[in-house]
Amino acid sequence: MGERTRQWGGGLQDYRPDQKQWTLMWREDGGLMPSRSVPDSAVLAADSWLVDDGRVRALDRHRRRFVAACTEATGDSPARIESFWRDAMTMVPRTDRWFPRVELAGPEPARLFLRIRPAPPRTANVTVCLTEEFDPRAAPRRKGPDLSLLAHLRERAAARGAQELLLTTDTGLVLEGTGAGVLWWEDDVLCLPDPELPRFASVTSALIGERAAELGLRLEHRRCTPHELDGREVWLVNALHGIRPVTAWLGRPLRAGPALRAPDWQTWLDGSAEPSPIPNGVHR
């Protein structure tokens, strides 16, 4: 019991060190307890991040994004979500590589869950599938309601030999991948899709944008079609993989531009991870 308390902050009576992944449900009067996972189709809001030997990038941004998503989804009290978050942070392992996910899931009454998952292998680049279909998501600005749909789209992309599928508006404007933000370079200008377009607020994209500003680089929001990405250095970015340059496009005759800037930016982003904070009042 002493080892479990030291590693986890206590309170998880059914934890077994040999488990590969597990789910915990939160109660205001009892904290987190083992639970069955809920199907992705029931998730109303979610967020996930990479934990690599206790180091995390921009964890506070993920917290703020999740609190806002839960409040939007159900009108839940931000203070209640914050209380869940503090309890959840005591249960995330500080060794090895993990990709935990917090969830607000229905049906009514919606409940809060922490899903502890081993991190999938990271990849340094990505092949992207292009289709003639436009973005089918019901809630493109909030992670959660479309998880099942996005997983299905990635499966379709994988069947064609790609790791990602590019989402576009009904007028053909670039939005993002099924699980990643999109950035591209036009000469020395780093570009992102217009924030007024229906797309997800990527934490990793925001970090990269702020770094570009610190370096004095031009950063612009633009509306472009996939055709305008031909021959350009394009990145797909997210919490798990960091920065992945697109090395091949499938579905249309687009050329992937050389990834000249990506290696230096990947090194910077990997080095920006910090030790995950332990909530006040928790002792290890």
C-alpha cells in the first residue's frame, strides 16, 4: 500500500501494476473509483495530453480547454470540473509514456471520467488523405461529440495508406486533420487557418504560434484550399505526436514540400515539456 500511495496519491484500491489501461469515474462525495469505459458515442467533452516520464506540455491549457468544453456542453459548474481535474491529476502516472483522457459523458446525468491509456508510438512525419467530402462533424469546435466519427474517418484514411485525413469546409477550405491542427509555410510566413472557420482550438498550434511571435516571424491566419498547399511545407500538430511534416498526399495530385524547418521546431517543442505539477495538498 505504501508503494501505491507514493506513486498515485492513494485512493485507488483496485489499481494493479500490470494493467495496461483503465478508467475511473469521479463522484463529488467519493473521488475517483474504478469504472467501465464509456463508448466514444456518449462523450460530450474530452481532452488528452502526452505524459512522458512525468513531463507534459501546456497542461494548464488543456485544463482550461476542458473546463470550457464541459461548461459549454452541459452548463456544468467550472468549480466542479476543476475539483475533478485536481483529483484526476493525482492518478496520472509519473513514469513511462501515457496519453490520459478526461471525459464528460452522458446519458443524463453526465459524469466525469479519467481514462489512463499508454501512449501510442509517436511518428516523425505523416501521410495525409484528401477526399472530396467536406467536414461532417456536428461540433467541430469541441472535442468529444465527434470522437466516433473521427475514428471512422481515420480508419478510412488508414485503408488507403494514410495516417490522417484532411477536413475541409463545404467550399473546400482547409480546416484541420481528424486529430491534428494544420500549419503551413508560405515563404517565410507561418500560416494557420482562419480562426473564424469551424475548427478545434489546438493547444499545440497555439504554442507554435507564440514561439513564432517570440522569434519575430510573420504569423498569419489565411483561408486556403488543399490545392494551394501544393509543394509547401505543411505540418500536422497535436499533443501526442508534436509536429509532423506532411511527406505525402493521397487522393489528389499534390506534392509534399521538403520539411526544411520541421527538425528544429520538433527539437524545440519536445524540449518545452515541463514536470507535471502535483495539485496542492497531495503528497508523494
